[in-house]
Amino acid sequence: MDEDAIRQVVQSLADAWNVHDAEAFARAFQENAHFTNVFGMEAEGRAAIARFHAPIFETMFRDSRLECAPPKIRFIRPDVAAVDVQWSMTGARDPNGNAW
């Protein structure tokens, strides 16, 4: 992959998040991907990643907006890159509906 393709993947994640589309969000991952959120909860596989995000997009993150800074990309090999993305989120709610 080239740097533009990597940037497109990062942007597709943010775009899917911002329209709260769990299926579109999951499409950025490989079929056999492992996903771990900030609380250590895991989903294995693209379908599980979509199922994991669907209910939270309907509840605590339904009004959220994700913004990503341009990623820092370092190629380890021509076909493998390390990618760091700084992101910020607004509009999230805790389980009681309070601003988070």
C-alpha cells in the first residue's frame, strides 16, 4: 500500500464513525482482524467488529464526531507500515446519557 491508500483507510474509519455506520466502519478491517477498544473489550473478525459497534453507535456514540489528524506513517517493509493516528471525539455520552 502507498501512503495515500493508508490515509484513505484512516479517513474511511472517521467517515463511517461520523455517520454511525457499523458495517462501513468494519469494512476498513481485514476479515480476520482483531479489534480492542480503549477499555480492553475485544472483537475478532470483521463481522464481530460490526456487531460490536452497532449498539454503541445507536446509544452512547450516536451524537459523537471523530476527527483524525493526518496519520504518521512509517514503512517497515514495502508491504507493512506502522501508522499512528491522533484522534479526538466530541458528543459521546456515558451509559446514563451524560456528556462524556
